[in-house]
Amino acid sequence: MEKNILVIKLGGALIENDASLNALFDGLNMYLKENKRPIVMVHGGGCLVDDLLKGLGLKSEKKKGLRVTPKDQIPYITGALAGTANKLMMAKAIQYRMPVVGLSLADDGMCVVEEMDPELGAVGTAKPGSAKLLNVLLDNGYMPVVSSIGITADGELMNVNADQAATSIAMALNADLALLSDVAGILDQNGALISEMTSAYADELIGKGIITGGMEVKVKAALEASKTLGRPISVAGWRYPDKLSRLLAGEAIGTKVIAN
């Protein structure tokens, strides 16, 4: 039986915006009372990491949208993402009486994680792994909330980009995928929303420097997922929870990403 699973990636900034988080869970809760669609949430927590590192007097640097993670900082980043951020998301779900389980990418090997580039430090790439644990939880009515911390086969903690993590989990589950951030979707050079993004168009905008940084990482992850899953991927904003029911029902909101 087709479970029609939806993987939702939530931008870390959402965790610090209680009003938007409440609105998101309001919409999610209303939808789930009438529908039984299984949902997996994947989150980052960049704002919490920034605040923690600043408080510790540590510098934070990004290269091509990825956080440089010196290995002596990975314990702090793990605490912020797999600890504080994950438990804040769980707390909100529990407040709404939603059955929830907090996880990381390492649980049951749901993602195979390897070091990306020594120059980035403890930053990992994620590939689809085992979906067994996630399926058991979903089959029993739980909503997994997954942080973007992974562990390599050698036991090294890795900070994984949350868009890439969500993409890998969606591939493992053969699920629909929505990448939510603090903008309405992918924007053009004039700040206007792009309704549909193809591989060729993405290459053009990346080449012109219009899509950069974290959005470039997000677009590439969405294109990879679309190609593998053979379906469109939504890149949309969490600031518009009134549109959430449309997203949960399978309608594309924001930018529809299609690999071609």
C-alpha cells in the first residue's frame, strides 16, 4: 500500500520564531486530524548554532552555503542541533498532542554520512541509508523529527546540511519532499518568485550569481531529489502557514523544482 509520505525540511530560523512555529503546527495539526498522511520533519538550527558560537567567543564561517565546522566545534554544534533544536521541535509537537520521536541521521543508519571536504572540517555528505526504523515509526503513527547531525562509519560526528539530509531521507523513503525556508521560494534577480525551476534554468542563475550560498545548496538538493524520485520538489516558505494545507495535500506552493 502506498503511504504517500511527505518529508518536510524546516529552516532553523523557524525555531526562533515562536509565532510562525505555532502557526505552522496549527495548520499541521488541523490537517492531520482529517488526514492520515505520514510526515517526517527534518530540521537544521543555524540561528541557534550562531548564537551558541557567538556566546562562546568562537568564529562562524560559511563557504558556498555550508558552515565550516572545525572538529573542536562539532560537540557544540551537535548539542545545538541534535539537542536544543531537536527538543524544541519535539516540545512544540508535544504541546499540540502529536506523537513524536526525536532522531538524528545516525539512528538505524537512515543516512550514510561521509566527510565532505577536510577544508570544511566536520561537515558531512549524506546518502540514503536504511528506512526501516522510519517506516516502523510511521506505520505506528509517530512523526519522526530528525536533526541534521550524522555519524560516519568511523564514528566521527558530522554536521550535515539540512536540505541535503532531508533529500537523502526522502530518497530512502521514496517520499514527497518540501524544503521550507524563510523566503517564499526561489527568487529571480528582481526578487520575484520563480514558479518553476529546471536544471538548465538553475545552472543559468547559479552561473550569473543570482542563486548563491544556502539557496544554491537547496536548489541542487531539490534537483537531485527530483531526478531520483521522478517527481517535482517544493521549495517554499514557512512564513505562509495558511498555504500549508495545500502543500500537505500535494499541491506545489512556492517554487516547483523539476529535474530535466
